[in-house]
Amino acid sequence: MTDLLSPLPLRGLTLPNRFVVSPMCQYSARGGVVGDYHLVHLGRFALGGFGTVIVEATAVTAEGRITYGCPGLWDDAQIAGMARITALLRAQGAVAGIQLAHAGRKASSIPPWLMGTDEREADAEHWEPVAPSALPHAEDAPMPRAMREADIEAEVAAWAAATKRAVEAGFQLIEIHGAHGYLLNQFLSPLSNRREDAYGGSAENRMRFPLKVVEAVRAAMPEDMPLFLRLSAVDGLDGGRTIEDSVAFARAARDRGVDVIDVSAGGFTGSRFEIGPGMYLPWAAQIREDAGLPVMAVGLMGEAELAAEALSDGRADLIGLGRAALDDPNWPLHAARQLGTETRALWPKQAGYAIERWPGRNTAKG
Ligand SMILES: Cc1cc2nc3c(=O)[nH]c(=O)nc-3n(C[C@H](O)[C@H](O)[C@H](O)COP(=O)(O)O)c2cc1C
């Protein structure tokens, strides 16, 4: 039976357990370069027992950043900061993953904690976003420039170049951000893609650019390195993508070398969902079943029993945590303890023995 502590082999890599830190923007890079904050923020998850840590949405081009504070890998100068992170994660026994991303029309935004305030950071930058069509994502959002065919070719090349830099920085798995209303999702969705060329119109045409990105990223990675793809299972709006569209895209991606689908949802202004524990899990299970590849479940999965059941009954292969990880970077340790599982192997050796000997607090199981 699959449990939270079972390893998961994927190509030449074995994820040590099923706990994954889902990518989370921190809006704290400058010029796309990560620093000490990112090192500590990510490192504590590796110390807390997460087998895999996926670095936040990292832009493949400068104009693909969600905000001026997002990291990037569009320039060689951005590799060294990322290499410090991969060295730390790997030294602690965690798999170092990174999400490569392009925000498309949702670029040139501001950190969420500044929204609705009059505060502006001195080094804030703004630029003209690009998108499949000249349609803003919200009423007060900047008008994007519709990508020309030459832009499409250049973007595909940028994804490949960023992938090579991620490999050079020491990442062991790569996730393509195809969800949350960002560039790839904008091409996939008829809500944001009104193109009349080979990249718009039919479902097949709308998949064309995202699949070129998948092919380019896969070709730039070593054969033995796993590739994840994050999808919004549905757009959550009338006239948007359905779960059947996502199954078709997941199959096409699988055929091009994607190993795991990371199943999220939404990202369009007004997207609506029932909020609750395991809210996207039924879609993850359906993609797993119908597209025939492993899935990562995310979205309020931070209840130990729910996470364990999703694995044991075959609805998911990995459990991705966002806010629960921020709230408790030791979440895997605490979940394993709650489930009565041996936890010593999850602790760093510097802490595990002491936790085991903690009178009155822990049993021999830690
Ligand atoms: C602070 C924060 C930043 C996020 N940034 C990203 C991101 O960079 N890429 C992404 O795909 N999802 C991002 N998300 C979504 C999370 O990865 C996750 O899928 C979502 O929060 C649902 O999981 P949760 O209920 O465990 O938080 C972010 C979420 C939070 C809370």
C-alpha cells in the first residue's frame, strides 16, 4: 500500500517520500536573482521532512515575471543564487525542483501585500505584458500585446534556455507552469485565446504553443530527469476549459515526456470553486485515471488522514502543500507522528535523536 513515506521512482530519480512543497511566489527577488531569504525559506522545508521542494514560479524571460520581485532564469547571472538553494536542499536529502513560468498577460503586477495600499516599493518596475491575444485579465490590468509568430518562436527558445540554466543550477526536477491563467493556460483557454492563426481556434490549435514548450523543455533536460506539468484542471468559468480538455492535454503532454501532472485549478478573474479539504482531488484522480500518469494533488491537502487516504486509495501519487507548509515547515514530521508512523528518518540527524529522547512529549517513535 502506498503511504506518505514510500519513495517514488521517476526516471533516474527517486523522490524520498510523497510530501512536496508546492511552488510559492515570495516576490522577494531583485532583477530575478534570489537571495538569503529564499535560501532559508526553502531550506526549512528540507529540514522539516519534505522529500521534494519546488522553487516558486521562476520566469523564463524578464517580461514573463508576475511581479518585479519574481525570480528568473533568463540570464546566466541568475544561476548562482539558485545553485546555493539546490546545494542546501540536496545536502539535506531533499529533491530540488523548480517551477519554470511565464505570466503572459498577468505580468507586471505588484506583490499581493501591496495591493489595495498606496505603498510603492522604490525599485518597482512595470512593463508591457505579452499574451496570445490583446485581452487584459482584469478591468484594471494592463493591456497585453498579442504575440506574433516570431514572439512564439522566441518564447519557446527562452523556455529551453531557462531549462538548461535550471539544470546547471543543480535542479533535479522541473515543473512547467501551465496553470492559474498564466501564459500557457492563456493559450489553452478560449477565454483568453482569440487567435485566428495556427495557435488559436480549435482545441488542437490552442494546445500547439504549450506543447511546443513541453517539447522544448523536455529536449533541454537530461533524459533521466523527471518533468512535471502543473495544470488548471478547469478554468472555473462558463466557456472556459473543462476537465475533458485537461485530460486531453495531459495525454498529449505525457506522450511528449511529461512524467507527473500537478493538478490545480482556476486563475481567471471570477473563477469559482467549492472551497474545502481536497478541493481539486477529484480532478487529480480523474486525470490520473484517464490520462494514465502519476499526479500530484494540491489544494487544502494539509490534513494528514486525507493526504494518506488519497495515496492509499490511488487518487494521487504525491501530496503538494502550499499554505500548510508555510504555516508548519515541519508538516511531514507532524503528519507522520499523527499517523503513528516512525519519524526519525524524516528529521535531520542533528535533531532526530534529541526529539526521540524528549521526555513526556514523544514516544520512541518521535
Ligand atoms: C504564497 C503563495 C504563493 C504561490 N505561488 C505559486 C507559484 O509560484 N506557482 C504556482 O503554481 N502556484 C502558486 N501558489 C499556489 C500553491 O502552489 C498551491 O497550489 C495552492 O496554495 C493550494 O495549496 P494549499 O491549499 O496547500 O495552499 C501559491 C500559493 C501561495 C499561498
